[in-house]
Amino acid sequence: MFRLNPELYERFKSLVGVSGYTVTGALEKFMGCCVENGALQFPGRAADEEGLEAEARIMLALMAQRRYWYHLRSEEENLSVEGRLLQLLQKISDSTLKKQIEETLKTP
């Protein structure tokens, strides 16, 4: 539960009304953007994050073996290990792992 200043609420309501949103719609859109960008996380995401970190460690191991491409059964073409690490980088919160990925990607 949260409280809004009544004056602030009225100003917010008029602002979102001009944009064609309701207060609820605007808050829902804002929260959706926050979740998409990782700024707002729900408790169930911890397991997802562990999976992403495990995947990142596997990709780092492939890079250490000088394997720069991998193949998934569902994909017909080879996929870039470096590209996948770049995708994972923004989703990982473990600072040590994040730094390790950054350093690996900087190395020619």
C-alpha cells in the first residue's frame, strides 16, 4: 500500500489524461517498462537470474576454449558466444560475474 499526496495525484491524473491514459493505465505501463528493463524485479525472478548466470559462466568457458560460436537444436545457424554474453550482461546482477564478462569481451 502506498499514499499519494492529493495535490500530486490530481496533477498526475490531469497529465496522464492529456496523454490518453487513466491513472491505472499509466502506472501499469510504467511498471511494465520497469520490469522489462530489470529496474523492478519480482521474487520469482531469482531462479531466472541463476539460470542466466549459469549460462553466462558456460559462455565464458567456451570463450576460454576459443570457441566463439555455438549451435542450438532449435536454431539452424551458429550463434555468437560474444553476442550472447552481451545480451546476458544487462540481465546479471552479480558484480563479479559482470566484471568478468566485461573483461573477457574487451580482450581481443
